[in-house]
Amino acid sequence: MSKFIPSINKLIDEFSKLPGIGKKSAQRLAFYVINMEQSDAYNFAESILEVKRKIKYCEKCFNITESELCDICSDQKRDHTVICVVESPRDLIAIENTKEFRGYYHVLHGAISPMDGIGPNEIKIRELILRLQEDDSNEIIIATNPTIEGEATAMYISKLLKGTDIKVTRLAHGIPVGGDLEYADEITLAKAIEGRRVL
């Protein structure tokens, strides 16, 4: 039997649905909300509803936006010959924060994972291929995560584009700057050796 009243139980249940939030954290968050000023609680709830009302996917790259095209796809000054393929909008933001990439993006919204029932048709690969047929891009950088699913997705896209004029490159993986070799795992070391470059 629960020790909380139904409205608090419901709030705890909703918070516990968030990724990385266990039952104890959900309880802490629920009691934080209870102690909030009425206006702050209203603003918090309204911001969630506003995001759900306004946010949609860019018609071109599937990034999150409030208009038909995201700010990146609307920017005519970017390099239209290169598309960086990422798994999620968070990955896009991480790359944008480096200020090193000036091309466009394509967000897959996932990676191929047969164990989870996610095949090529469940993510935005078909849309990428159609886009490449219409655009004048001549290179795609596959920046999927260095996981089994990310590697499978990269290989699948690479095979689809084999025999075309589009250059397919893969984001380099390896030892992080400031990292020690002795603490790196074998896969990371292997990728670092495989992706070595001339100095």
C-alpha cells in the first residue's frame, strides 16, 4: 500500500517515466513541485505544453524546429555539398557547438537495432536517400554513435550509397584528448589505430 495520496502518487509515476529517473528521484521531484510557488508550477507546466504544441520536425533534415525549416536548413551560407548524418537532435547540437562543421545535417531519429525491432524503415534513411537524389551534395559524414547499432547503421547507409558519386566518410573515433591509453578499452584503442592520420 502506498504511503502517498493519489495526486502525489500520480505525479511520482509521471516523473518516474522520464529517462534516468528512478522512484526515489521521482519522489524528490514531486515534493519539489509541491513546494513550488503556484506561479512557478504553472510556468513549468505551461512550458511543457508549449513545447508539445510548437515543436515539430524540419521538413528537410528532421531536426526539431518551430517552423517548416530549422534555422540550419534556412541558412543559405552553409556548405550545401556536405551533409552530416546524426542519430538525434542532441547529436546535431553537440556537433554545432564545436563550430567546426558548416554543412547541413540529416537526423535519423535512431539507429538500426534488430534486437529492439528497429530496422531501416523505422528511422529516416529512406528520406536521406531521397534527399541525396534531389540535392547537389557530394559527401555525407556519418556521425552515428560508436555503438553496435551506430556501426550497423553506418554500414547500411554506406552500402546503399556504394556505386554513387557521393563520398561517404565516417566520424573518427578513438582516444579522447587528455585521456590515458592505459584506461582506454580495446575497442576504443582499435578504432584509434584504425582512424590514425598523418601528422
